[in-house]
Amino acid sequence: MPPDRQTPWLAALLAATIVALIVSGWQPYDRATWLLEVLPVLAAAPLLVATRRRYPLTTLLYGLIFLHALVLIVGGTYTYARVPAGFWVQEAFALSRNPYDKLGHFMQGFVPAIIAREILVRGDFVRGRRMLAFLCACVALAVSAFYELIEWWAALALGQGADEFLGTQGDPWDTQSDMFLALIGASLALALLSRPHDRALQQLPPVGR
């Protein structure tokens, strides 16, 4: 979808995001955890609005960012370990823990990989599809690793109060599995969406115009 035809659709996504934030923030399970979980949404939304005309993104990427925002907002509302949908999956597959946080970390690889791809392709920073895919996966893993560092810093700063934010549910390998899920998400995004993303990029004006 060309940028000049995106406006109504993007306005609807922005309105839906604001409504979701208001509803989720009305009576979250834990206010501090809610703020920590939705902080990326609160930071990204104004940035995307501010850069909409100067550096518009593809419709595909805007849609993916919106889906990721919803995952974060829902996780913030209940805390990841208490999301009802996660309990349904846990019961259906006889899992030992609520797996909703793994969806969050999957999206943490899936969406940043396409963000990195869009920036690298539009800036003509990389030549060769294999190197492009490799670097996008590396960026997604870097984002995941940095988020784990944020969780560590939160644990040091908040002590016991960080338990809801960390959401490890007693899993000693939670950090490693989080980053592995991000790698899977990035790999699937690149495998499934590279061609549609290329077509979407062709509809954008050159950078700088």
C-alpha cells in the first residue's frame, strides 16, 4: 500500500492501540509491571507518528508492529505468567508453565528482524540476500539479549518486586529459551515474509524524498 493510501488504515491501528492501552491500564494485575511491559509501546507509538511523513514504513511492517504491541499490552495487563490464553495452551498441551511469555519472545525476534530488514534494504547498507538475512537475525538476537539485560537490571533495582516482570516461573533456562524463541521468530519472519516485504518496499518512495 503506497504511503498516501496508508493514512486511514494507520489511524485505525493507532486508535486501536490507544484503546488497548487504556483498557489494559485501567486495572492491571500489577501497575509497575504493566508500565514496564507497555513502555516499548509508549515509546514507539509517538516515534512512528513523528516519522510517518519523513520516513514512512511499509504497511506490512506497521501491521507487524501493531500485533507486537498487542502482545505486550496483554502481557502487561495480566503479567505474562497469568494471561488466560496461556493457561488454555498450558492445559491443552499439558505444559508445566504458562507459555504466553514465549509468544512475546517469539515476536521479539519476528518483528525486529523485519524492522532491521527494512532499514538495511532502504539504506542500501547490505548487498546479497544471505548476508542481509544473517544480519537481520543478528539484530533480532541483539534486541533479545538486550531485553534480557533489562530484566536483569530490573531484578537488581526492584528486588522481589521484579518477579512479575521477569516471569521465569521457576524455569532455570528461561533466559536461554527466550533468546532461542527470538531466533526462531526471526528465522521464520525472514523465510516467510522476505518476498512480500520486497514487494511492499517497492511501493515506498526513495529515502530522502
